[in-house]
Amino acid sequence: MTAWDPDLLAAPPLLDGEDRLPPEHKLFALRTLPLGEIRAIGFDMDHTLARYRAPEIDELAFKKAVRLLARDRGYSPWLLEIGYDPAFAVRGLLLDGLRGNVLKLNRERQVVRACHGTRILPRPELDAVYGRRRLSTSAKGFRNLDTLFEIPEGYLYARMVDGFDQGILQAGNYLQIFHDVRWAIDTAHRNGEMKGEILEHRDFFIPRDPQLALALDRLKREGKKLFLLTNSEWSFTAGVLGHLLDGQDEARPRWTDYFDLIVVSSRKPDFFLDTPPPAAIEGQPRCFTGGHAAWLEAQLGAEGEQILYVGDHIYGDVLRSKKNASWRTLLLVPELEHEIQLLEVKNHDMRDMLRLETIRRRTLRRASVLMDQWKRNRVRRHVLGPRLSAEATVALDHEAAHLASSAEALQRRAEIHSLELDSLTKSVEAAFNPTWGPMFRDRDEPTRFADQLQQFACAYTGRVANLYMYDPHLTVYAPVPTLPHERLG
């Protein structure tokens, strides 16, 4: 246990002269969140309470996995020569194990971007394979990259597909590679070797956040029951949270002092689906392995919407706790801070994109009206032709020529705006990720990840420490929903 440092208890400075929080410190509510009605708040550990250093921890998992594949599955040592690329995969992608592809989906589950291995698929090739049909992402051969732990899996699968296509790697098909990669990543996390290395170098892999203890302490002092619910086993959990919380507060010298109930090896999402009995951890009061949601609620004296659960896994933490236990949910999105920074940097370009798109649409609308007037002119010329004077006929033809040239000029102008807009959009999206663009959006469509977030999370934020800035008895309000006609102002 580390010695207590009073400087670690220092509250973050309040903003001078204004009461607005910087965006990276905010909770973004999707549903109004009445914190005063919350009796218990639970936390996942990995990538939630503990923010691992990335991409270093991803590279560690990648290297462990390729060694397992070469040693235990007989793959070529070529794998050991591959360097890890942290920029390739992002959260929210989908692996297609049958075809060797990595996919980005929109909210309608349609493929909007794709790579075969690491090769970007052009739109015609993408459409030839997937068209515009909705994919069943739970079907055999698909895997969602829903957690930060799965990011190395996406890149490893893509590179192994490259090696298979080039004849460097021997495998039965893409699906065998798909299953072998899943086995290797899972084994790297479960066999203890990687966790041992993380704990051995915890100062490097697990940066401390002094505001984490402040946030937990404030919630405890304001009467909230706090619980830990993690899939990690006891020894790793104790090593990580001891590093983060021991000695941060003289009133709570040990990390366990922050929690009213601790559940490790919880088997989420099955924790919300099955009802196995919990097992007490010897010598550790209020600490258990296993258990289930109904048992946990009875232990806490809180149920349903009286409980807020904070985690980073869209399925295992947020979707299942919302659908099966009716808990309120706060999704941790560590990538959010980087996305917000890029939104601020690219704000001017994004305003230009909106301006160009607005002008383009108005131009096309005007061109459409002019073309309709031209068509009406030609119909009139045809119907009335025999009865028109020579002067009237000339006037109609002159008007038609003017309408046609004006419409064509507007259409050419719209095409120029489209080219400018396409170039600017590609530049902005490449700043987020050269291959996949922003995590929450693709052009003007929300991604599947953004859609899941909107469906199942009550709120989202970048780090647990952000809770410190919110009164535990007040309400965090979601934006008032509006229909398009209500946004005219």
C-alpha cells in the first residue's frame, strides 16, 4: 500500500468566471438521469475504473496472441515480424469471418465501409458483396468489436487474411483464421501471462487518475452505495485497484474501503441472464465471485432504476443490464476525449461542410424548379403550337432556352459544390481515422455503435472521474427531443 499523499485529494480547479464544463469533462445524457433517485452505483473495472495506457496495452495483447498462434497453432513465424498498427481498427467495427472482411455499419446495419484484410474495398466491390441489405450481426461468422480489448483482434485478423491471400499463411479458410484469432486473443487475456506483465509494470500500463478517488469518495459521502462488478478475477482486480486507490485518501486507506459490495469473476453478460449462487472470498468481507443480478440487488437494498451501472462494454455492461435488470446505465467511452478534440480542431471545416451542403441542396432545388418550368413550357409549345402566333412561338422558345441554360448552370454549380464537399469531407474524416472515419458517424449517418449507444445508454462520458463534477442529488438533463419542423429557428 502506498503512503497517503494529501496532494492527491486536491479538488480540480473550478473554471474562473464561468460555470460551463469543458466537453471532455461532461456527462452526455441521452435520457434524463435523476441522480437523486439513484441508491447504488456500480462500476466495471477494465477500461472503466482502470484506464489502461493505449496503444501500448493493445500492442502487448497483439504480440502475445501472435506468439500463441505461431507456437500452438503452427502458423508461419512471419506473424512474429508484423508490427502492430494502432490506427487500423476502431471500436464498433464488425469482423466477417466467412469473407475475410472488416466492416463499418450504419444504424440500419448496412455496410458503409469495408476492408478485405487491410485492403480498402472500393464502393462497387463492397456493393457487389453486401449490397444495401441489413446484416444480422449476431449470425454465425460475425464478431462485433465492442470493447477496447478487442481492437488488436481486428488488426490481427486483417493481417492474417492478407497473409493467407498471399500464400504466406496456411489455413483452411477465412473462418478458421477468424476462430484462431479469437482463441489467441482470448487466451492471451486469460492465461495469466499478460496480466502478470501488466501488474509487474503497473506504473506504465495503468496511469493513475487522482480525481478517481475524489469522485468515488464524493458519491460515498453523499449516501450512495458503491459496488464493483467485474469479470476479472480477484488477484488481478486487487492488483489493479490497489495500484489506483490505495493510499489516495487517509479515510479510505485500502481500495476495498470505497465499495459496499465487490463481485469479481462475474461472467457478464451471463450475470444478468443466469442465477448461479455467489461464493464468498475467504478473508475478504463483502467480496464475492459469481452471483447474479437479483442477488446483488438484494444485497444492496436497491433494484431496477435505483441502480446506475458504469461500464465500457456496449453489450455486456450496458445492453444486458438495461434490458434484463432495468438498471440505468452510463457508458464509458475513453475514445470520446480524442473525438471531442478533433471536433474542436475541425470545427471550421465542419461548418464549411454544412455550408456547402446547404448551398448544394438549395441549388439543386432551384435547378429542379427551373427544369419543371422548362418542361411546362415545352408542353405548352406542343399543345398550343398551331394556335400560337410567330411572335409567341419565338417568345416561348426563347424562354425555354433561358430556363434550360439556367438549370444547367445551377446543376454544374451543384456538381462543383459536391466535389468540394467530397474533398473536404474526406479530409475531415481522415483526421479521425484514415480508413474508418469518425467512430460515431459516417457522412450524415450515425454508425451502428452510435445507434446502440442511443438505444441502451442513459448517458455516456470519457472517464469515471467526470462524475466528481456532478451533484449526486441533482438531475442530469438530456436534450429536449425535437421534430424537424421544430428546429426552424
